Amino acid sequence: MSSPSPITAFYTPTILPPHPQQSLTIFPCSSTTPVPWVVYIHGGAWRDPQQTKDMGIPILQQSLPATWGGATLDYRLSPAVQHPAHLDDVLAALKSLVSEHGQFISHILIIGHSAGACIALQVLATLIAERKAGGTSTHLCDRIKIVVGVEGIYDLVELGNEYPPYKGFISDAFGEDEELWDEASPSSIQWRELLADDFRLNAKIVLVQSAGDQLLSMNQTNAMQSILDNAGWNPEVKVINGGSHDATVESKALFDILRDLYKYLDDL
């Protein structure tokens, strides 16, 4: 059975007409029953127009099981918008995906690269918090079983301290106040509170870092691992030979990790 052709659609816009970056490319599943879907969130320091949803196409075309579905999405960029606009857009895209294709989605694996990894963990925390508060995110939150952060940014203040030139793009995306950087960082999320009771939904967090990353040291990944460990989440950390920062998302080493995670989803 051949896979359906990918389609590009606008998700629920926050402005009318929809912004060109408020779109996603969908790789529909060929199954008539619910199957896992993989969703990719690109990086690019919240501002690089060369980093788009197209960055996720190799992952979806080369690693995705034949009957599964997938999507890769764009979101508005800084400095035209600031946090939480990026997060709001990704949440809107995911909710639109489940609204339009939910009958075919059993579980969701989210992959976020660099700034996209930051957004991915913000998404997970936001959806669990909304669900705990009795919000409308249950149908989406129930499906997210794995979040993979690749070459991720998790602590904005420490990123700026380690790499002072990066403070420019952090300010573009989060403003000048470093207290706001801290509040927005996944490292500051109250992960233990989100783990309490049954609202965690057994979501697995996997942090992937390439030993060849020339733009980020292991400090971001190591710190996030420690925070999640202390909160009881027991994340998996994979250090790979994935090449440079941007090359990792097309590396065999990452694809091998993803295929192992696909097997995990199949067993749920």
C-alpha cells in the first residue's frame, strides 16, 4: 500500500488571515485504524527563517514506519513575535492536528530540535497543567507518550551566561528581562508537581545530544537531566556521534534512537 501524499494546511490562526508561518505539513497515515504519529518542531533560535518545517521531512520520510502518520510544523518567528507566541502557535498546531486527524492517532511522539526542544517541553508541561485544571486538552494530552529533545535549549539564563553572544536572540524571543527568561525556561517548570497523581500519563522524555555539536555544550542537557531526575521523571539521555548541531537531525544515530522509540510505542 502506498503512503498518501503529504499535504500542507494552516492550523487555527491567531490572526486573520493566517500567517504564512502558521502552517504544517502532514504526512497522513495509510492505516484505517489509529496508529502512532510523529510530530517535528524545528529549531533556529526562535528567529531563523532558514529553519522551517521542511527540516523535519527527512525524519518523516526516512524513519517513519510505513503505516504511521506524521507532521512537521512552522510557527511565527522573532523578533516579529515574542514568547509565548511560539508556544501558542505550536499548541494550536497540535490541537488542530488532533481535531482533524484524531480518529487516526493512537499515540504521539514529539521531536523538538534546539529551540524546538525548548518548545516541546513547554508544550508537555502546558498540556498536563491544562488537563489537571480541567481544561480542554485531554484528547491531545492523552496521546503524547514520548517527547524527544535533540540538541535542546532548556535554561535560557544559563545559555546566555555560557554564550554571551546568544543573549541577542534570547532577547529577541523573550524580551530583555532575565527574570522572564527564567520563567519561560523548561528548567524552571515544576516538574514534580506535574508528575503527581495520574496526570503525567506515563510520558517518556528523551534528551539527545551530539558529541560533535559546535553550538551547544552538554551543559543544557546535563542540567535538564538532573532537574527531571530530581523530580522523578527518569529521562533517558543519549549522547551520540551525530555531527554538527544542525546535522544531527538527519543522522543515522538519531534515526536509530527513533526506531527504538517507535518499537516502544508499538508495545503500548
